Amino acid sequence: MKNKLLLRLLCMLLISTLVLSACGSSDESEDNTDRRRTEQNSGDNDVTPDPATETVTPDPASNVEPAVTSEPAVTDPVTTPEPTPEVEKLSYFASVAANQDNMIEDALAQYNNGDYTNLDTPVKYYVLWLGFTHVTYEGLDFQMTDFDREYLQAVAYNYEKCLESITQHNLDITVELHFIDDETPLTKYYNDDWLYLNQYTVQPYIDELTEGREFDTVLTTVQTAGEENVLRNEDKENYGVNYVMLGLMTANMNYDIGYSTFDLGKPAEGTYPLADPEIPSLYATSVAVHEWMHQLEPMGDLLGIEYPNTHAYMGPDEFPGYMQYINGANDYDYFEFYKLVLTGKLPYEDGNTVKLVGMYPKMWPLIKRNKSSIGKFTIKAADGSGYLAERSEEPVLYVSDKPCVWNINYSGDGRFVLAPEDMPDMLIDLNNAWDIEDNSIGLHTYTGYADAQSWRIIDSVNGTYSLQTPYSSGRLITVRDNSGAQLCSDGADGVQDWYIELANH
């Protein structure tokens, strides 16, 4: 195995930190409509639809109109590092890793010491929120009304202000809300009847609105509730058969950019207009926060700590070590639980020890996309046979004559996560997490098995890299005769050495 040179690493530590910027869950709460929803839980790829009926505890009504804003985010310019000479390539990856490792150590120290000291400067966090006003599926036709637009503005404002308040202003959130009036198709979820707004479908809008901008996550919202939508669809064949998911998280902090999508619904009586935007008082706000919290769950793997699943409010039968929280008993729609997670004060019992878990202040800098995103790269075979690419219909890895652009994110402990730019919710994945010779390597959504979906980028003296499993075997990603990538020992036949180069866009 080719080892990193200690001298290079020591030199790297003297280099100033590179500034790099580059470009998920239904609530178990109940909904008084008869809609159902499903979600993708972190650590579990099985998505089970679940009937839902919501019981809402109304907040006092107010005549105060929400001061809704959707001004453009004031963002830092995106800087893309210039390609470095071969001799400096180690610093390119390792310096970002070292910078984040320092932040991880600081966050871990706070967690271990139960230290809640706030950040000196809040983390600026930018949310791109897209309201799709007209979505369709095989004759079904769902549209937002003028009131829905007004209500979504209030939800976005409530989301921004209540999260800033809950996190004690360790987060400074800017929400930029755009309405998309183009007719946009929904996607049917695998072999089920659920519909959702696929990230691939809306990616052109995301690309256009994020070009040259800094955003940390994207939230998308559609509207299927309301009398107008009932009248428009009730006589159609698919109505009552295909339901839109209330919420779905599809990309978390392990990806190039977070992504969650959900249905807006209707405000419960007495909750709108907003009485106080810093209080989570709208049901759609709770759904948005819930989906977004799923994006944070990889924090447990990043720091190697106990971090609560966003559904841990269900209690010990489903999530051992956690107590059960009752919807609406103490706060609006599980927000008592959400607040405890977002302030690092959720009790978790491990044997006879109780630890307060969740987000501590120094964890917030780690959720910024440009803290873990190394950038966009092509991975070219050193023998000149082509580029590491995905064959999306299978999906497998192979060598292609056409470049594939890979998003590379740092995931801690010297490991990196790789996802193809055109399939951002798919990660290079070791089949069944088996560290055995010739096991297949392909693409899979996030599974929670960090060892199977993260890789070490090993530098060699000739300017190439190998992609090594973090398992003890140290086997490498190997491509033989385009039959698909495999995990093989160092020196096995096939392509094991790669030039990893910044993509030209």
C-alpha cells in the first residue's frame, strides 16, 4: 500500500486554511385530512407508508400580519481553487480534512464536557426554499391558491425565526423563497402509491438559483390540500390512490447540498396569522423543521457519538434509551422534543448513565456545506483507459471515455464520501458492507453504514491516488474490464490508481 508522506503532511499543516465552497421522514404527528406519507430515515433504506391524522393544539389567534421577507441571501462569493501541481495535491485534500478535524475535536470536547458555551459568531446558514405552485401526476393536478402563497411565506418566516431563537442565535438563518409556476411532474415512489417532488426533477431550478451563490440546503413545497384541489381531482381515476408524501428527506449533510420536500397543508384554526414568529406555531413549520433535522443526523457518525434520530420521540420501544414524547402535550407538534435535540439537551439513557445529546453550539459550523465539501472532481484512470463513472440504470461503477463529475465531501476520520453530480443522493457504496475480496462496489442512497460509504484518498508519489476502504483490510476500489468496480487487495489486476482533478465548472 502506498503511504502518505509525513513530510508533506507536516508541510500541509503550515499552509493557511483553504477556503473552499462548492456546490429524509414523515412526522408521526397526525393530520386531520386523510392523507398519508412516508419517509426515508437515516440509517434505514426501507420506507414504510403510514396513515396519518393530525391533532393540532391551536395557538391564540392574532391580527398581527407576519413580516414576511424573501430578500436575496447576502452570500459570500464562491471560490473554486485553482488546480494544484502534482507535488501539492496532498495538501489540497488533507488541509481541508485537517481544518475540519480541528472543528470536530472542538465540537466533541463540548459534547463530552456538557459545555453549552455559545459561539462567538453565529453560523450563517442559507436556505433556498422553492414553492412549486403547479404539480401533476398522470392526470392529477394540484395547484396553490393566492392564500397558499401567502401562507407559505409565513411558514418560511416562522421557520427562520423560530430556529434562530431555539438555537440561541448560534445560527443566523437566511431563507430565500421563490415560487415556481411552471407545471412540474411528481414522481411515484418506487413500487408504492406515494408521490413526491424528486430532487432530479427540480435540479435545473436549483442549479440556476444557486449558481455563484452560497446555499446550505434546499426545501421544496407543494400544495395538495384545499377545496380547489379536491374539486379539481376528485373525479379522476388516480385520486385517492396516489397520495403526495407529507414529508421526505432525500439528501443530508453527507451530500453536496441538503434537500427535503413536503406538502404545505392548511393552517389550523387559531394558528395564523402568526402571533410571534419566534414561536413554532404553524403545522407546516414543524414539518419543515422535522425534515431539516433529518439532514443533521449524520452528525453522530461524523463525531462518533450518540445522536438522536428525529423519530426518537417515539420512545424506548422503537428507540432504546429515549423517553416517549406526546404530540402537543407541552408544545406544538413535538417541538418540545425538537427543541431539546437542537440545544443538545435531550436525555439519553445508556445503562445507568444519562447523557444529554443533540446539537451543541460548536457542532453548528459542521453543518455548513462548504465545511465538508471538498469540491467537484473528475477521477481519471492512471492507465489512460478512461474515467470512473456511474451507470445509473444499474447502478454500478465502471470506466467510461466520458468524464463523470463527482462531489467529494469530507466525513471525518480521514474519510471522504463520493457522489456523482447528476445523482447527488447516491454514494459510492460497498455491497452489504462486506469487506471481502472482489465484493462489488456500486451506488446506493445513504444507509448509515459509514464504513461502507466512505473512503480514504491515499496519495502516492507519482501524483495519483487510490480509493481505499476504511476497513482493516485496506482494499482498494478496482475496475476490471468494465464489468463493474470491485474491492480488491493492493496490486490486483485492474485500475487502482487515479488522477483526481478539479472539474472545469
